[in-house]
Amino acid sequence: MKAYDETMGIIAGGVLQKDQALELLKIGKTYEQTVIKTKKGLSSLRFIKADIITPQESKVYLEKLHQEEQNFQKTFARRLEEMLETEE
């Protein structure tokens, strides 16, 4: 199981208050939380361009993504710990 799945389980599992769960959702990057909920929203999107990346560029992007995921996990864990400590 990926760490993302575990954090979503914590958020959606009913252990936290709604305001706490929402606060934890706000920790991640915006692109990790994008949702298009209506046909009207979908219809407002338009294709701009496509880029072909090299394997070397892909490696750089994957390394950056890995670092962002690690930072997210650290921040998430720290904030969750603070929330649970204040409940005691």
C-alpha cells in the first residue's frame, strides 16, 4: 500500500473530526487534489499542448515527485500528531 492510500484512510476513516480531516487535506500540493465535479467544469477545459519528455527528464521529474511525497508525509505526520496530542 502506498503512503498516499494510508493517509487517505486516516482522513476518510472517521477517526478525525471533519475540520481536522479538511485541514490535513490542505497539506498536499494543489495538483494532488484536483477534482472536476460537473459537466460544466469539464466543458470549460481546453487542450493547450502536449510535450514529449526524454527519459532523463522523466527521471528528474520522478525524483522531484519523490521528494515532494516525502515532505508531504513528514508534514502530514507532524500535524496529525499535534492534533492527537491536543485531544488528550
